[in-house]
Amino acid sequence: MAYSTIDDPSAHFQTAFYTGNATQRNITNDGNSDLQPDWVWIKCVSAVESHMWYDSSRGVTKDLRSGGTAAENTNAQGLQAFNSDGFQLGTLQNVNFDTKTLVAWQWKANGGTLTTNDASATSVGTHDSQYQANTTAGFSIVTWTGNAEQETLAHGLGATPDMIWIKNRADSEGWWVGSASAGSISGGKYLLLHNDNALATNSTSFVNQDPTSTVFRVGGSNSTADNAINGNSDNMIAYCFTSIKGYSKIGSYTGNGRSDGAFVYTGFKPAWLLIKRTDSSTSWRVFDSKRDTHNVVKSRLFPDVTDAANTSQNTLDFLSNGFRFVSTNSGSNASGGTYLYMAFAEHPFVSSGGVPVTAR
């Protein structure tokens, strides 16, 4: 029987769905718990606009964008504050487009409180870093100044990351993704969040060592590191995730090419789901329970492009204990296709007190 130490996932993750008004405003969450987010990912659902990322480690008004290689940008009219139960927006169209619908996915780390790891003093890692970690929910944000060397960095999770996203904030570099569920990290396997490329290998400049419960590696089999993951004197960032039973799940599955499957067990009713086909060039896609409140779920957003949501095809059902595909779409359920996914819970399948969740 499934169980969880997190009976209320809204204390750590929530989705806000709102209509823009081009006026400074507060967006307030409506989950069971108040959530002061540390990472906010905003996308205009009904228009072509960039995916806008803000986090409390870098500070308000500083955005990164998943659908491209742009360096960090500062705009005073973007996200202006992380509130006790939501966030404040300015007039920037990307995040507050007048009359358009927008979605904001939000995760809690550590309230913007950073831990500085002096690697020489702590003997954790080989290079200094700062992190804020939510060990309960398996999420941390790591920042550091790159040095173009092969290094290991503290991530603060207290558990081995199942997925890591890395970006050079200072240069026009993409998002590099490593996950053991997609392929051997120690073999230099990687995906790129900013495009639809299949899983690739670069054991020289990416990573040739698996992460541990304390550190992750930047740099491959030689002494240097690719500019994208440890640029010399550049500000760098990594988002690290580890699965938490009953709350989050990172894994893989094989499609069956039928409209009555495949089924993927997560141990909870999903609130948010990210999928990437790894053996073929197809876009990343995100689904959530706020935009599709009932099955079938079909509103797809694509982190690697700026497109509006695509609702042209029934895709999947969110179930009490996972998700099941109802389409043969090659981006999510091709026969024999291999896929990476990451999901966060609306409710655990069974709470710590033994209470089962209801289906949709």
C-alpha cells in the first residue's frame, strides 16, 4: 500500500491559473496550505510568449527562459515579490498579458535562505556553492561561480538527485538535463530542455560521474567543463530533484502505441506532469490538473518553445495512483518509444494515516 510523509502536497507545490490584466497585482494560491514559492515558472497559455522562470536564490525581477538559450535578464515589471501565499507581478506582458490566460507552477525550497558551502572547509565537493534545499520535498536550487574546471558541488538534498537541470546564467547557453532514468549520467548522457533533441552523449564536456547524496559533478572525462555547465567566471544555476514517495516521481516508461495505455504508476494523483521522449526528437510537454480539471487531459505546453497551449488531441488521464495514455501521440506514447517523466502530486494515493485518495 502506498504511503507518504507529505499528506498535503500543496505545502510544497501549487499551480495558479489566472487572467492577465497588465496591472501590478498579487496572485494568491488556493491550495490547502499557504505556499511562499521559491521557484515560479510562468507561461501564457493562450498566446505565444516565453516560459519565464524566477527563483528566490537569484532574486526577484531576474528571469530565465526555458524555450531558448538567452542569458539571465532583469526586468522590474516581471515577478516583483515572493509573497506568503503566492507572488506579486508587474506589467510585463510575458507574465501578465492583458486578457490572456496564464499559468504559474510554483515550488518551495527554503524561503530564500541560502546555505553557503565552503568546499575546502566542509570537505563536501571540490568547489564552493550556495544552495537552498527542501529536503522534505526533494528540491534544491544551487548557484555557483563557474571556473571551466571539472568540479563537484554540494546540492543540499541529503539524497541522490534523480534529475538535474543546469544553466549558464551569464551566457547564451542552453539548459542541460541529466537523469539516470533517461540514461547513464556517468556515461555523459544528457538532454537539452531548450530543444527537442533526443538523448545524446558527451562524456568529455558534460558529466561522467553519477551524483551522490551530497554532490553532483560538472565536467567530463578531462579536466575542463563545457561553458554551458561551468563557464569560467560565469554565474551558474542548477535545479535538483529527487523523488519523494507519495509526492513526486521521476522515472521512465515505454510507450505501447495504443489508445488504452501505457499506464505509469506514481503512487499519487498527479497535479503536474513533464514528459520527454528520449529516443527521438520530440518536444518536451507539460500537463497539469488546473488547466484540465477533468479527464481527459489534453492541454499541452512545451518548455522548449514559446507556443500557446495545444489542445487538439486527447492525451492522458490523471488517475488516483498515476497516469494513463489514451492516445498514440508519438510525443508521449509511441509503440516502443522511451520516455522520461517527472510528476508532482495533487494528493498521495494513500495518506500517512491510511486514507485513500478519490479518483477524478
